[in-house]
Amino acid sequence: MDDKVRPSTTDIAARLGLDARAPTRKRRPLRLIAIALIVVTLIVYWIARPAPTHYVTATAEMTPLTVLVTATGTLEPTTKVDVGSEISGRIASVAADFNDPVKAGQILAVLDTQELKARAIQSEGTLANARATLVEARLKRKRVAALTKQGHASQEDLDSSTAALDRATAAVTQAEALVDVDRTNLDRAEIKSPIDGVVLDRKIEPGQTVAATFQTPVLFTIAQDLTRMQLHVDVDEADIGQVKGGQGAHFTVDAYPDRSFDAVVASVRYAPRTSEGVVSYEAVLDVANPDLSLRPGMTATAEIIAQKIARALTVPNGALRFTPPGFAVKRAEDGTLAAERIRPNVPAPLMPMLPGGQAIMWIADGRTPKPVAVKTGASDGLRTLVTGNGIKEGTKVLVDIERKPAKGGA
């Protein structure tokens, strides 16, 4: 074997026209591309990764709690009387107008009495004639009785005179009754106020004809005392169990939007009212109206104070409705509640059954929300009384999640 030097790889490559550094130059762009892909992947993952959820919390606090029941209704006078006419006729004069104060027995209007007076005179004449006939029948009966004793008149004559006397007596009684009716009708021609009060409505004018044939027409409406009124409100059936006599209330009317009026529940009616499938019950509230600012028929919105608690552990109502997204509640083997994460596209498990009057709240427990079962009580519409082992004063409860404002928003 010849002792010659073996050619190097470079020499061979040179002879073959190849460059030994070519593979290195070709692999370098591939490495750069791989590194770039890794960097892009990390950037995309960093941008697309789910941001940590930040919750809006509130504090369980000891606060005063006032439970209000809202109802609407109308104001009415304590006593309102419709004054009508029991007889027909033409209105001769009207002596009272709207808003006039009147006294009991005061004449409000007078019907034309010409025909009524004629009837009264006629009935009095009939009575006088009946009385004369009665005197004549008595005398005749007396004479026939004497003649019968003497044997100059028969028993039949005595019986006839006795019957005539009875008929005359009945005629007098009938005529006296007719006189009373005509005199009463004549007196009723004067329409009088039955109570002390104020005229709310007048429905007649002088010269108008009143027909009282089938029903008594209403001529005036009188309120007894407008300084004391009543507010009749409809309370929903869901709230009626909280409303009782003696409870305080306050209400507003559209005429005085910046003023609140006080009232007291006088009674709660048992009769139901149904309107479009909604059942309600009428509550009557006593209202003082010393300055007469309130008027009958005004629509009022009342808030009845159903319950007042000086200090109660309360939470915002939103805490009782909030469930953290991506979480569900499960019941552990020992009966306690625990949070369970929900995997994407997997239906959430059913909420554990709770006794009536209980709800589930979520409290801040590190990074993972924790469900707590509480018993709910009275509520004022904003905060609710709660009790339970997992809740105390100062506990942070979840009410919502923080939402970033949209770009370009205020």
C-alpha cells in the first residue's frame, strides 16, 4: 500500500465542485423559522389565554331594614252621600252649588209644588167628606138601634146601619192616609241635605224635569268632612299577608310630587278583586287632610310599612341572584356545598335542592369562589336579611364580574 496522504473532505468537495459549508447555510434559515414559530406561538398563547376573572364584591352589613308594600288607589271622603228626589217634577229653584258648605236639613233645591198642592187640597177635601159621612153613619146606627129595641125596626136594618158605619170609618182612615201621602210629597218637594258637609257634585239646573219613576235620580253628592279622608288601595295577593290594620304608610299624589302624606291602615277587606287574571284585595287607609290640599278622586301611590327592623344582617339582592361564570354548585358527602368547575361544552349539573326560604350566595375565598347556603328573610327591594353559618358581618359576597368598558366609551 502506498504511503500517501488521504485527501480531506474539503479536497474531495473541491474536486467535485461542492462546498462543505452548504449544509450549514441551509440549516440556519430553518432554525430561525423554528425559533420564530415558537416565539409567535408563545405570543399568541399569551394574548389568547383566558384573563383571570375579577369579581365585584359587596359586604354583608348590619343595617336597619324597612319592608314596604307598594299599592295604588284613589282618595275618597270618609262619608259621601248621594242626594236624590223621591218624586217627579220640574226643578223650580236650586239653592246650592259646587263646593258650597251645607248643614243637615238645609234646602238644596225645590221642585214645582203647584200640582202637589192641588193634590193635597183634593185629598183634604176627600177626608172632610169621609168624616161627614162617618158622623152621619154613626147617628143612623144609633137611631136604628133604638128603633130595634122598641120593635119598630128589624134586625136587618140594624145590621145594614152597622155595616154602613164600618164603611164610613174605613173611608176616613183611607182618606187620612191619602192626606199624609200628599203632604209628605209636598214636603219632599224641598230637597234637603241629610248631613253637614260640602257639595262635591250638582247634577241639576232650574227648569230641569226630574223623573223618579223607576229609580231615584241623584241630584247632589255631598261629602261630610274633607279634613278626614280615606285612601282605598289595591294590594297584590302576594303582599296582602304582610298588610295589617294599624300599620303606618306614606303616599304621594301627582298634584304634589315633592310632598309625602302620612296615613294609617284602617282595615283590609276580605273580598277579592280580579282584573285581567290578577287578584288583589282592598285596603283602606285613614288620611288627615287639615289644609284640604287632597281632593276626592286623586290617584295615589302608597308605601305601607309592613315591617321595621332596627338591625339586621343584610346583603344586596344581587348577591342572591349571582352565579360565577364557569362554576356550578355540588353537594359534598358531608352535606356541605362546594364549587365545581364546568368544562366547556358540558351541561352544568343541576342545582342542589334547598328547603324553602333558602338561597345560595357566593363568597370570595381566595381565587376560587365558594358557595354558601343562607336563609333569607325580609327584604326592602334592595337588601335582604340573611342568616347562616357561612355568613357574618363583614363577609365579602360576590354580586357581579368586572366588565371592561368598550373602546371609545365614556
